Amino acid sequence: MIDFLRNEKNHKFVVPLLSVLFGFLAGAIIMIITGINPLEGYRALVKGVVGNPRKFGEWFVASSPLIFTGLSVAFGFRTGLFNIGAEGQLIVGSFAAVVVGIFVDVPAYIHLPLVLMSAAVAGALWGFVPGFLKAKYKVHEVVVTIMMNYSALHLINYAIKALPGSTKTRSVDILPSASLSSEFLSNITNHSRLHWGFLIAVLGAIVFWFIIERTTFGYELRSVGFNPTASEYAGMKVNRNIILSMMISGAFAGLAGAMISVGTFDYARVIASAEGYGFDGIAVALLGNNSGFAIIISGMLFGALKAGSSAMALASVPKEIGHIIMAFIVLFAAMNYGIKRFLARLGKEEK
Amino acid sequence: MDFIQFIKIIMPLTLASAAPIISTSLGGLFSERSGVVNIGLEGLMMIGAFTSATVTVLVEPSLGVLSPWVGIIAGIIAGGLFSLIHAYVSINLRADQVISGTAINLLAGGLTIYLCQIIFNQQRTRTFLYGIKKQEIPFLSDIPLIGDAFFSKVHITSFIVILLAIIVWYVVFKTPFGLRLRAVGEHPGAADSMGINVYRMRYIGVILSGLFAGLGGSIMVLSQDIQYTHMSIHGTGFIALAALIFGKWHPIGVLGAGLFFGFSQALGVIAFQVPFLSKLPYEFFWAFPYVLTIIALVVFSGKSAGPRAIGKPYDKGER
């Protein structure tokens, strides 16, 4: 067992698993300190995720946007960029989807792809700005994307209210032909808000994997992320690749927005503050090792925390414990150097 | 509204909104000058704000008017303690500093509301009676015009923060400690070879950022709010980060940038009373500081103003 843990080949999946384990342990410790029985808390969490068909459906509803923001952040990471702006790209994407959903009147088989495409394009455009500024002016993308998040929040809130028919809190409903929601899925899960978005998220992960692992373009992007100078020397267009990879990253985040606006709600909402999907995406990407398929799993895990934590409130555990566990998992995932060192030392003392 | 009236209304508001930005931004300055990026300022402010609001509520019955000051001190200490997580993870464990800072923000957002539930059984703290009240500064408020605009109906904390900016300038640029701090942020290897303990200096930088952000959060909640909620800080930590860049990592620059962002926020609050501004939606004023920061970044680009070793973990073996 110890040899298994010490073997560096296994670290790729042992480290994320340990991060999750430590995250839940830390959550348990917080609960114990604050006088709550963690076993009851976690039992309520599990019940809140798989307790009945409806909760099961809501789990997938919560996971779909997280998978997309995870893919968005991961795409940036793989190409050497830190896209902390998935939140803003998500906001503009969700708005673009709703605009096309309200004002374009075409049959569903054209409408739905059009809606998704516009969300992706809007997200990509929002991602273009930090990409362009980094390529042209060497401005660091982290700060620009944070600023873009808040700009998006306020400007889109204004734009939603400016749409015809909007109230102070929401737009009008989108046309039924633009919606991802499905009576069938809703019925089999006891009237949850389950929609087709999850399948699209899985499709997104496959596209992610294909671009990164199976195309020359993806190889170039990774190469630029790994060593821009060497890539430039090898004849790759570094600046163009930075902009493109930021745009693709933004497109994934824009689709996350579509999951929410034309999947979960079917209208655009004026929000007082960012809902944290972008930051959660960092957690999803980190835990998913920035690889397409692992991101589906880590997205499902964080989706479970998000969906199930409100059920924990019934067991008199404040639902914010979900955020706390998530934060600890990110913290432990970020410490992977420390965890690897800890694993390498395991068992050495006895010898 | 004529111009003089406009100044009289907007100046006290500017000073009030600028104080938390400046304080937190000065904290970020210590951390980033030592070479550690601190995206977690927002979270550290939340911790400070939550602690000070909670302590104020709890000690109010016995201490009365003194309680917000006890609250502020508690908030400062809590911010400092919480920043130790960021320091340990990013200095000792050499984690990615941006990710570590993100984790701080997530953790603070969850933990503060969680503790509100535990302590007060609601999503927010109880309301406090004794916040930091607006007051007249004796003598100075008697000066015509200036007295009305700057020294009556202001929070004393705004002036404490402005004074702090000057002290920070002195410490960072005129003392041996400041020189060491900057050396560690510019070229840790060289600093180390001169006998400066890089890890210790960076720890001090990060802890100072926690103390200052704790102060900023405390001032913000106690002067602008009646209780701590998940909306109390609403991105001010990120504005502080912007002010740090806008002010080119210089305390006096930070002071100016903080006042400017404070002014733009104040403008958003009173815009509906100003004739030609009332046509613009208030969301534009809220987005203004962020858009402006992006423009500033582009304008400053090329002249790399930031510390050179920023964001890079220091590994002794690589020297």
C-alpha cells in the first residue's frame, strides 16, 4: 500500500483523491469545532444528492455549468494561461443566448444550435480582450480577466434591464424553441429542472480532449504554454495562439452561461453579485488534472456539493459548509508539491 | 445642484468609500513588494469585516461607544491570522499563488457566512448599534468651504488610513526593512546571498497584507453597513488590487488611485442628483473602476512597474 502511494506514476490520480479526502476531513473538523456531528452532516449531503429522483436531476443541473467552466479554466491552464475570467465570459454568454432565444424565431433544430453558438461566440469575444492585451501589450491576463468579470456583471445587468419587456430582476422568457429544457427529462426525475445541457457538457469535454490531444493546433497551443520562446523559435505564431486559446477558453465559459440561462431558467436574471461559477471552475479544473474526462468527474463532484449542501441545512448544518469543503479541496490541490513530498516520505521513517 | 454643493456632498462620500480600498491596497503592496501575489485580499477583507462586526455586536452591551474600536482591532488580528494560510501554502509549499489566493477567497466567503449561522442563527451577523459614526473634526471643520467638504460629516478612519499611506511610504522606501522587503521581491536570490532571510521577509509581507486587509474590511463594514452579510465587501478587495496596479505599487500612488476609485464609486451613488450624469445608468459608474484599470494596464504596459520576482516561489536550491 505504501509503495503504491510512493510510486510517482500513481500520483496523477492519488494526489487529487487525497485532496478530496483531506477536503472532506477539514470540513468534518470545522463541523466538530462548531458543535455539529459530521456524520449526520455528510449523510444529509448524500441524501441531498441521490435521495430521490428529483434531487438526482438537480445534481446534473448543478454540474453542467461547472463542467463547462472547468473546461474553460483547464483549456487556459493547458496553454499556459490563467483564465480567472470564466465568470465574466459566462455572464456575457448567458446573456447572448437569451437575446438570440427571445428575438430570433426559427424552428428548434436551427434555433437551439444558434443559441448555443451565440453564447460561445459572446464568451469568446469576452476572452479575446485579455488574450489580445496579453499578446500585444504583455498585460497579465489574471488582472485583466478579474476586471472583465466585474465589467460584465454591471454592464450585462444594465443590458438585461434594457431589453424590451424586462422587469428590474429578469428578462422575458425565451421562445420554447430555444430552450434546452425537456418535458421528458423533467418527468422521469419527478419534475426537476433537468435539461439536455448535461449531454452538451459531455460533448464539450470530448471536443476539449480532441482539440488538445489530437490536433496539431492543440499541440501548438500546449507547446506555447510550456515554452513560448522555444515555440516561437520553432516557427509557431505565439501571439496568435495566445489569443485563440483565450477565445476558446472563453467559448467554453460562454456555453456554461447558456446552460444556466436557456437550460435551468429559460430567462436572463439580473444578479447582484457574481455567482462563483468561474471560481468554482478553477477548482474543477485543478481537481480534474486539466484533462477532459476527469473534469466531467470533478465537475460532478463539485456539482454534488453545490446541489447537496442545501439539503444539509435540514440537518441543521449551514449550507455554506459546501463552499468551505470546496475551498479546502482547492487549497489541498494547490499544495500538490507538499502532498507529493509527504507521499514520498511515507514509510521512510520506519526503515 | 451647483458645483460647490456638489463638492460638499461628494467629498465626504469619496473619503468614506476610499478608506477601505486604500487600506487593503496598502496591504497588497507589502505582499506583492515581497514577491507574493495576493488575489486573496477580497477574502481577507471578508474575514476582517465579519470578525469586527461580530466582536462589535458581542461587546456592545458592556463597552458601548468603545466597541467598534475593539471590533476593528479584532478584525485586523483575524485578517493577519487568516493570511498565514496563504503565506504557508505559497511560500513553504510553493503552491501557485493565484490559486492559493483564490482558495482564500472561496474559504472566507463560505466560512464567514457559516459562522454567522452558527453564532447568530441567520445568514448575517446581528446589527450593531455602534458603528463608526460620521463626525466633525474639531477646528478644521471651521475652515470655510474646505471644512465643509473634507472635515465635517466624515469618518475619522478615513484620515487614519491616509496617514497610514504616508507611514507605509516611509517604511517601504526609507528604512532598511523596506529595502530588504523590496529586494526580496525583485531578486530573492541576490537578497538571500546578502544574508536576508527570504522566507521570513515574505511571511512578514503576507501577514502585513492580512492585517491591512483586515483593517480595510473592518472599516468598510463598520462605517458603511449595519451588519456583515455576504454582500458587505462586494469586490472591494479586487478594486484594491486594481488600485495597487493603478498606483504602480507605490504607497502614494495607491493613495491617489484609492481616492480616485472612491470618487468614482461616490459618483455612482449621487449621479442621479447631478444634471448631466443622471441620464447615464448607475451600472456604468459601477463598472467604471474596472474598465479604467484595464486601460491603465495597457497604458503602463512595457514599463514594467511591478516587482520582478512577483508570483514566483523561491526555491533555495535554484539559486
